[in-house]
Amino acid sequence: MKNISSGDRRKISVTFLLYQGKQIGTAININPMLKSGTVWNFTAQVQNAKVSNFELAEINYQ
């Protein structure tokens, strides 16, 4: 994710819905600060080996 705005962004979170036929959980990663013009190579760890699919749910920031 790249911050293309002219200002810093705080408390960025990326949330994914995890599925095995139906939704079975979520995975999230949070970054306290993303400075203008910088890139965040995020990961969202999945703890459940039964996950067969995922979907981006939301991206939030302040």
C-alpha cells in the first residue's frame, strides 16, 4: 500500500475475511504511521489452516 496523499496517515488497518465455504474468521494488520510517499508491504497472518479463500473487507486510517 502506498500513501499517495500529501500528509501522513495514522492507525492504518487492513482487514480480510477468511472463508471455508462460509466465513470462519478475519485477519488484520495494523500500521501506526504511514508517511506521505512511503510504501507499506503489509501481511495479515492466517492462523487457521482450513481457510480456502479470502476477501479484502476494509482499509481504515486516521
